[in-house]
Amino acid sequence: MKAKVGKHRNLRRRNAITGYMFILPFVIGFLVFLLKPMFESFQMSLSNVTVAAKEAQGAKGFNMELITSWKDSNYYRAFFYDPDYKNRLVDSLKNMAFQVPAILVFSFFIALLLNQEFKGRGFVRAIFFLPVILSSGVIVGLEYNNTLMAGMKDVIAEAGDGISITATLETILRTTGVGGKILDPVFKIIDGVYDVALASGIQIIIFISGLQTVSPSMYEAAKIEGCTAWESFWKITFPLVSSMILVNLVYTVIDFLMRTDNQVMDLITRKVNPQMEYGLSAAMAWSYFAIVAVVLGILALILSRRVYYYE
């Protein structure tokens, strides 16, 4: 008995060491490249920042004067003087409330399909992973800045005569008095199905990895006991993959709120270039970071109580 306990303890120690070694490059990179800029940006958020000659202020080229009055601070200006920050922040959180559940449900459903045995499964998996490639690097530049792509988009729009199926269906339902504002979130998700599919590549892979850890013997035992496929899903599949739902939730929220095309991120970037309001931009960034951290903490706290860890 003692030998088994010692063996199990050694295995857990090796797994812990492996995990620390895995995150060690990130920790080193954070300490070397990110810690100092984060400290300086926080200092900027508390100061009145002006651009000075490099000969006068050294290599930085900034003159930072600490702001002592709350009403003169950059945080007060961001929330009470800036006309766009609060509105964009609220809109971003509202869009997150619609998009994140849609991404999780879509990626989970696709992962369940791709986990089945069928011919060409590897090819189909590669197709669903393509959005990860298409949403990174050079491809993004081609998608948004290429005149050829823009021209093709206009041609497709003209070929369709500007007709949207969801818009037509929404008009019919509103005319007949069905739905009203209740269906607005549904139509909003349907109109954004392209964005949902584009943002689901990583989540699908994570869900598939979780599904493949479920032992087939559990399904065989449940089938012998008379469980239906629906009951097996809720009693076996969903509980054992719940930890992956938490991982994907955290990843999806961060990915959605920190994308470069996010309205708040775009505003923060424009405050730096071309407006050169470094202090205000830093205050917006840090307050946005704090809000995202609080949202993540609340969601993780709620969902972590429902997560089932199988050993």
C-alpha cells in the first residue's frame, strides 16, 4: 500500500515538474520583455505625459508628472470626459455576452461531430482548423487591406442583390407580430455566424482533446445498462469534458476582448497614434484590463463549481 502511495506521489511530482517546465519559457519571456513595459505603462496612467526631446529626457523621450487630483486623473477623464470609452466598453461587453456562448456551443457541437469515426476525418478536421490560420498574420492583411479581396466582396454582394436571408426572415416575423425584441439576439448570432466559425478553431481542438480522453468502456457499460445516447451525453460526456469548457471559456473571453478589431482596443490604439495621449491611453488600457480580469474571475468562479475532474 505504501509503495502504491509513493508511486502515485512521484507521478504527481513528475507531472508538476513537467507543467512548470512547459510554462517556464513564458515566465522568462514575461519577466524579461513585459514586466518593465507594464510598470511604465501603469506609471503613465497615473501621470500627465508629454513628449520631450530625447536629449532632455534621455532615451525615453517622455516627461511624466504625477497627477495628485482624482478629477484631473486619466482614469477620471476616460470614464467621465471621453465620449467614446464607456459606450464602446458597454457595447464590447454586450457583444461578448452573445458571442462567447455561441462560440462555445458551436465549437462543442463541431467537436462532437469530428470525434466520430468516418472517412476523411483528418481532412475535415483540417478544414475546421483553417480559420485559425486565416485569422492570423499575413492572411488578415490580405483580408482587410487587399483591393482584390475588397473587389470580390463587392461583386458577391452585387450578385446577391443585397438580399439577406436573415433580414428577410426578420422582416416577415416582425410584420406578422412574432418575436419582436426577443428574437434580436438570435438574429444577431445568425448574422455573425461567420465570425463565430472563424473564432472557434482552437476551441474545437481543445474539445476534441477532451473528448478523446473519455474511455469507450464507459459508453459500453452505459449501453449495457440501457442508457440512451442522450443520457450518455449528459451523464458521461458533458461532465468529463466540463473542465475543457472552463478552459475554452477563459480563452474565448480573452481572445474576444483583446482582439485588435475590438472597439475598445481600437480606441486605445488611436489614443496613442495619432493623438499621442499616452497617459489617457494607458489609463484606458489598465481599466480595461481590470474589467476583463473581474469578468473572467466571476465567470471562472461560477463555472468552476460545476466542473467535474476525473482521475
